[in-house]
Amino acid sequence: MLSRPIIWIDGIIGVGKTTAVEQIGKCLNFNILPEPVNEKLLKIYYEDQERWGFPFQIDMLNKRFAIQLKASSINGSTGAIIDRGLPGDRVFAKMLWQRGKIHRVEWEIYEQSYNTFTHLLSPPTLLIYLNATPEVAYTRIKNRAREAEVEDLLPIEYLKNLNKAYRNMLDEFYYGIHPWGHETDVWEIDWNKDWQSFDPIIEKITSYLEFREKFYPNRDYQSTKKPQIVNKHITI
């Protein structure tokens, strides 16, 4: 039976991933797999990253693996849409290591698990990266007032560093360094404006999937390298 497409939505904190996942998933009639956020653990993680950084990241990695494993096993006429994937999770873990918040040994343990998981999982069909500036994301974080993110536990400088780290992740995909780099198509979308319509994105996704279905009938979406049929940088 044909394995259906997996769409992965990502971006820095505050960009609006969750809303995008919900809206796009509903319109496409995809299985929506939300980000597994434990608000209490998230708050103590932000308060003391040296103490909680490693257990928090391992917990998130395991949960994301389970989510993507579920997405890969979905059959029938629909697909799945995921709120942040494993490579996005690794961005945060790597930042902790680079900033001295977790020990080198902890980072090596994380990397071993991450590398095992990425080779076991089917690569997502499409990564949609919502590109917003750290300043815009910071304003949105303040407006949504999530308990774990208030009281300047997420300063603007952190978001700037996070943005740079995500650019490095995207480069790994663009240059084929990441093991999924040759299988997962990447779209970057300018997401700086508030209240943007999802209609143009949904139209592009629909056309994209129709193309793949037409030229790769009865084949697993995650088993064959596909041509890049759209520009990787999209402005809507």
C-alpha cells in the first residue's frame, strides 16, 4: 500500500508553526501531529538549562521519533503534517552544547540517538520553513504569553542565535549533508506578516503532491529521490 506524504513545518520559536500546521492540515485533510510540549518541563528547562537541558532534549527527541514513526505508518488516502521534526529538535540540543549548557558526553549520547533515529525513519516528503525575523518572533512570543516563555526567559539574543542555527540546519539539507537532504524537498516562505492567508501555500502543496502522484504512481513517497519541482525560497 502506498505510503502517504509527510509534511514537516518548522521555524524559530514564535514564528507561528502550530497555527500553520493546524490550518494546512485541516485544509489538506491530513493527519495533524502536534508538537509534544510539556509546559511544566519546558518552564523549568528555561529556568535552569544546565540542570534540565539534557533530559529535556532526550525526552523531546524520543517523542518526536514516536510521532514521525506514526506519520510514516499512516496508509490510505491521506498524509501527515508534523509540527517541528527531528532535525529542528537537534538545533536546540546543539545550541545547548555549544553554549556549555550540556556536557560533551551528553551531546555525544544525544547525537548517537539522533543518528540512529534519522536512519530508521522515512525522510519527510517536504519541509516548509516559515521564515520570520527574530524581532517579529519575539513580538509574537510576548503576545501569546505562554507561561514558560514569559519573564524574559527567551531574550531576543537567544532568538537571533536560534535563527543562525536554523540557517545551518537548512544548509545541511541544501548541500546534501543531512541524511535526508537528497530525499526531502525544502521550501522557505517569508512569514513576517501577521494574518497571512494559507490559501497560496495550500494551492502550491496541492499542485506539488499532484505532480508527484502523476509522475511517481504506486510508489512510496519516501523511497525514491525526486526532482526539485519548485523554488526552495518562496515568498507569498
